[in-house]
Amino acid sequence: MSTPTVPSVLFVCVHNAGRSQMAAAFLTHLGGDRVQVRSAGSAPADAVNPAVVEAMREVAVDISAEAPKLLTVDAVRTSDVVVTMGCGDACPVFPGKRYLDWTLADPAGQGVEAVRPIRDEIEQRICGLLAELGIEARE
């Protein structure tokens, strides 16, 4: 009897300081150990956007210890699903990978009021992705 494999999802945006951090945090929070989650940026910032940290705190998801990471070819190669969020052509493409491009507003330079609707849209998309992967979201 073989052990079922856990799907691996990579979220990519330019700075890995906002959208991809929120998406990774929601997928980790809602998917638990039933999915492997990573995020990265094509030109990572020095820190996660403080308004994003605050907006996520409002929904009881703490990302204050996260740090932007550089996108690597290996991260893409070892992922089953790659979700891009405005990183343009910076993301390498490999045959056999599933790519999704989520058009979302960029929270860079925005206050928490502007980040909330972006956060909420990302959470909805994560719930949809979990359903597509056949994983029931945790509460």
C-alpha cells in the first residue's frame, strides 16, 4: 500500500512581502499538514509589509515571524502547483507543473484598510484551491 503524496504549492509575487505571504499563511492555516506550502519573490523585500501582518492578525493568523524569500528554480521544480501573483516572466516554467495566475491588487504602500479586501479575496481563493486539491479546509 502506497502512502498518498502531499501536494506542494508555491506562491510567488515580486517582493514576497504581501500577497504571497498571505496566501501561504492561509493555505498553511486551512490545509494543515495535508499540503506543503512555500512562498517566494522574484525580488524579495527586506521584511513583510507591516499592514499585511496587521491584517492577518485580525483574522487570527500570525505571520509576524515570516521573512521574504528569494524565488529559486528548485522551489518551482519541486512544487505541484505554482500560483503567481504579478511576478511577470520572472517565474520559471516547467512542463507538467500546474500554474495559476491570480490577479490581485498589490498591498505595497497601502494601509491595513486597503489590505483587508485583498486578504479576504486571497482567503476565498485559497478555499477554492483546497477544494480543487480535494482537501477539506480546517476551521
